[in-house]
Amino acid sequence: MRGWTHYLSGLVMSTFFPNLLADLSMGNPLPVISGLYGYLPDFLDFKFKRFLWKRDIVIDPSPQDPVTKVSPRRIMIKDLNQNERWKLYYIEGTVVSIKEHVNGRIEFTLKDETGSIDVIAVNEDYNRFVKIYSEIKPGLRIRIPGYLDYDEQGRAYWNVADAPHPQYIANLIAKAIDTAYETNRLITVKIYNIRMKADVYRRFLIHYDSRNRVIRVYMGPLVSTGGLPFEGTDTPEYRRIGEAKTKYPFRKVYPRPTVIDAFSGPEIGFEKRINGNESIVEEVFIPWHRGFSHSFTAGFLIALPLLLILKLINYVNYFELTIACMLGYWMHVIEDQLGFMGSVLLPPLTKKRIPGLMLGPRIYGLMNFAASFLMIGLAVWNINRFTPLLSPNTPKPIPLSDSLTLIILISPSIAIFTAGAVDRILYSRKLKELEKEKEAEEKLEEMEEIGGF
């Protein structure tokens, strides 16, 4: 849910208490604190816990220039080593000699202030390269984006490219899974996105093939900030896919595909869990989020200091406001359970996230709207039914019974949530169908390999 929805939900909790409504009507702002409590769980996670969390593995496929904050940045030839393999940089220097230049392939030696390296461009990368540099000759100073790679004899060379090789990402994800299994601890991976010039991003996707214990990374096209792909920017087939096999079983828990393009890249945790009679590594999406801070226990404990503070400043309705703030905090937890990720809910009785309802996986914006509309409806209902109490000579603005008014006000939200439940069922069926299709494809490939067809 959006921050505004959480704040609104917390604020509406104060409207359930006539004394707090009376304070608001007289200009006392203290009841607004319940709205802040409604937003507080995310504030604690994103403003504090996020920066204190340890990242075990950092995946930066295309380091940014420290000045321009875009990729790629320059790397000196002397700094090229195995740790930099497949990461997108650019090198700049002078052409020393041309080793080979035929249609579809060029190889030459480039020298900068620190050393020299052979540069190779083939196929689509060759075509793009010759469009930019129509004539390559010794003495020409050029800038070449690409990545470090090694041939079969172990010789280092610079591969001309406009994107990093996805093998770099696949290897580190597989390493994180194996490390989590072997060390019995949560391993957190930070994945950076690839931001190019003019707010253009290189999209890539991480696929978890649990059945074959393979991490598969697809390097995709350039996209806009809104995620729209640019035509003709797909990577060549020979460097489009990277695969890495894990030593141990794993399972992807979060149902949405891991796609990285615009905005900051995700943080993913991997933790060893007992699944029946075997141990398996499970994905923990954004491991520092939706932990203790998103629980009913935290809501109760964080409300206690407020009770003391309100008592000390002699606020008459201190108890009602404390309860409203606690309810506002709890509403945040409840609303987050409408999605899939879920929260810990009730530590120490629960030690890991309880999966959410996953309402409206394909219409999640409507779920956010329904929650906000429901809160507004409850606020209107409370104000309407308490009006005669707060102002004895004033009739209710809506001259209906309280129960009928409530039904009318919350019916649109209930209808949308019902649609979200139906969408979840259809979405789950679709996922199962795709899983069956994938399984059938793998069986067919296996039969072809052993001569079944």
C-alpha cells in the first residue's frame, strides 16, 4: 500500500473516538498523531533499518561514473582483472595495431596510459562499432564500451558491447544461494540497476529454475523510466543469457518476476529453511522490510511511550489517543497483508513473514484505491453518527440508520476487494498452467536429447 493510504488509515482511527473528534473540531492537532503512527512502520524500515542492514554480496553489473552518475564509467587497462569480468565499462586509448579485420569481425590492440589489451568486436557488435568508427587505423584515439572476457586459452581481451554479460549476475546469485545453505545464515544480495545516459535503463531479468537448480539471467533492451522498451536495443543472442548452476536446492517465494530496470535495484535475501524432510534455500524479498516493525507486537510496544508522554503533558484524552495510534499502526500491518509479501505479524510467536492474501495481483492499484476509499467511508460514517453527540442541536448529515449508512459507504471497497480475490484465483491458475507448460517443454527437450523423437 502507498504511504498516503497508511497515513489516512491511521488518521481515521481517531474518528472512532468522539472525544478525539471533538478535539479536532476545536483545532487541537494532537489526534493527527494517529496518522503518523499509521505510516510509522515504513518510516522505521526505509529511513533507519535499510541503512543499518548488512549486504553480503553486491552485484553492480555496470558501475556508474562518480560524476555523471550514469553508466558506463571508465576503467584503466591495468585495473582489469578477473573480478571485473563481464561488467560493463569503457576503455579509452590509442589503437596500436590491427590484428584482423574481416566482414563481421575485427581485432586490434588498444593502449592507454597504464597498459594495453586486445579488443574484439563480432557480429552485431561489429556492425555497431564500424558505424561509429568507419576507419580504424594505428594512432587513432577512441573510447570503447564493453567488458573484459577470456578466451579458451585464458587470454584476456576486451569484448565490444553495449551491456554487461548476464553471466556475471547469474554467478553471484548462485554463489549467494550456496553460501546461505552452507553457512546457515541469511545472505543479502544488493543488485544495482544499469542507468545509461538521458534517463535510459538497461533491463535485465533473473529467473529461478528451481527444478534444475539453475539461475538464468536475461539481458534485455533499453527502456524508459516508465519501463517502455526502445526498439532495436536488444542485446545480441550470444551475450543475452547467463546461466549458473547451484549446488543446493532453492525456491523462489515471491511470485512476481525479478525484473530490474528503472529506479534502484532490489535487495534479495536467501535463507536456508526446512521443507519437509529436506533443507532448501528460500528467497526473502527485501529482507530488511516487513520484519518486527510490521507486527502487532511492535504496534503495542511503540504505543506505550506515547501513553507516558501524553500523560506527562496532561492531555485529557491520552488513553483514547494511545489506542487510536496503536490501531493506526495495526492497520498498516493489516493492509500490507492484502498483498503477497506479508509480515511477521506477532513475534516472538511468529519468527518469519506470514504470506499475505495476494489480492488483485494484476490490479494492485485498485486494491490501494479500495483501501483508501474504505478509510474515507469509515471517517464519514463516524463523523455522521457522532454529529448529534458532538453538537446536540445538529442532526446527522446523512439521515439514515448507522448500519445502512455503513453498508452504503463500504460497499464499493468490498466489491473491489472481491474482484481482487477473483483476480488472485485466475492469476494462480495461470501460473499453474505456465508451470505445466514449462515442465512439458523440459520433458520434450530431455526426450530429444536421449533420442526419444
